Amino acid sequence: MIDPPSHPHLKRRWIRVAAVMLLGLVIGLAGPMAPANADPDDEGGTAELRDQLDKASRGYLDAQSALKRSQGKQQEQEASLRTIEQDLVTRVEAVAELGRAAYRTGRLSPMSALINSDSPDRFLERANALGMVAANEQRAIRGLEDTKAKEASATEAIKTEVREQQRQVALMKARKDQAERALDVAAKQQKAAAAAAARSGGSGSDTGGSGGATATPAKRNSDGSWPTESCSVDDPTPANGCITPRTLHALQQAKAAGFTHYVSCYRSGGSGEHPKGRACDFAAAKGGFEGDATGADKTYGTNLANYFIRNSDQLAVLYVIWYRQIWLPSSGWKAYSGAGGDPSSDHTNHVHLSVY
């Protein structure tokens, strides 16, 4: 250890230098202090949990789109079947009328009608007339048979769509169960304090304020599914980098609804949706990510979370995380706490949004 100099002036100077050196050492060991609006480290939970939630929500939304397509097809097929059934009634009546006409007239056999012809011209006239009668009967019968076949085909097509809808509903339930199992496993791994914090966290039930605004729907494919998108547009938030067009749309819609606090989207490192450009963190406080949100800041976060939930179908929401809870399209709100127990991993200072 180096002894300080004995002269008072030199001693005071030595103490100031030593203090500066010590402060530098402490800062070097602790790392640079994060500004108030520093990005949260991750989305909370584990990488395995986030992967399960991502797959479950994507699978649920895919099945939901397929279900809607199938229901649309069924409606078209039922309308077509009604038209076919009306045509069938008409054709049945036409064939029945031919039968009644033959009965009323006691129509002679073709050979006797020809033999009774009193001239060659009369013979040809009768022959042509009999040919037309036969052709009309054949057309009527063929038309009736074809319409019956169309009816059977349309009925079977409807049954096929009903089976497809049953399959998609079962798949949606399976995805819902997958997400809930993953959350249950994560909940069991949390400490008692984290579980207690989760039970006492925000309920996400406030639907007042700007949370009731309606978003403009994002673009879909012609069949109603979500198009595949890459991290291809500039991130307008201070995070820079790139985001997907659908993420940008959700961000713009939230701002248009009045949610204008600090936002950060792209993150180059870590796991989850941020590096893929499919997620944004919306600070509860106006200036950035601070401590646990309270008062007006917490109300702001709750309203924003409810805005995304209300517009989940329009914005292709995969999940929303806010105040120790996660909202999934399949399951609604569930407890969700980060391992760190801090405002960032517990999402008590920001609303996390992930989109398809």
C-alpha cells in the first residue's frame, strides 16, 4: 500500500487523485450507467418459453385464418346448393309433365304411328315429330340426373368443409393448450416471491380511454392469411435497425390512437422477436423505461395493452406483455414474470408487443 505524503497540501492533492482513481475503478467494474430510456434486456421468461409461445400463437392464428376461409367456402357452397335444389325441383316437374302428357294423349307406339301415315310427306312429318319428343324426354331426364349429381357433390363438399372446420378448431385448442402448458411450466419454476408478485400485478381489465380505438387492418393475402414478411423497413424509433412492414403498421396505428410515449423496436442481440423486427417495447413513462409504472403511467400502459388486444385481429398480434402478465390470442391474460424480478423483465415499465 502506498503511504500518502506528509505535507498537508500534497496530502490533500493525493486524496483527490486517489478518489478520482477509485471512482474510475468502480465505474469500470460496474459498466456504464444506463440512461433512463435504455432498452430492456429481453422479453422475460426463458428462450424455450418464448419459442413455445411464438409457435403456439402463430399456429393459433394460422388455424383461425383457415377456419374463416373454410366457413366462407361453406357459405358459398350452401348458396350454390340452394340454387341446385331449386333447379332440381324444376327439372323433376318437367319430367313429370312429360309423363302426364303421354298418359293423357294415349300416345301410340312409334311403329303404329308411322304405319298409319297416309302419305310419304305425312310419314316424314310424324317421324320427325317422334324424334323431337324422344329427344326432349332424353334431355329432361339427363338434366334431372345431372342436377341430382351436382346436388350430391355440393352436399359432400359442405361435409368436407365442416370436417376441415372441426380440424382447425381442434388445432386451435391444441395450440391454446400448448401455450398454457408452457406458461404453467414457467410459473412452477418461479420463486414464491415472483409468483406472489404475479398474483398482485395489474389485471389488464381497464378498457377505458384510448384503448377502445379501432385500428386500420394490416394487409392480408387474398385468402385471409398473413403474408410472410422480413425485417425490411427502417425502424423509425431511436433503436434504428429494421422492422417488418406489419410491425411498422402496428406502431403507426398505436401512435395515431394517441400512444406517443417513448418506443424502441429493433434490437440486434438477444432472443425473442426484437432481432427479427417483429416486436416493439412501448414505455409507460413518457421519457423512457424507468421504474415500476404507477399512477398515470400505469393507466397509460394498461390502455395501450388493451388497445392492442382490442385490435389483435387487425394487427396480427402474437402476444402482449404488461405488468407481470402476458396476453395470448388463444388464452387471454396469464401470469408472466421475468427471472430478474426487475421492471424490465417483469414488464412493469413498458408494454411489449409481438406481431405475426
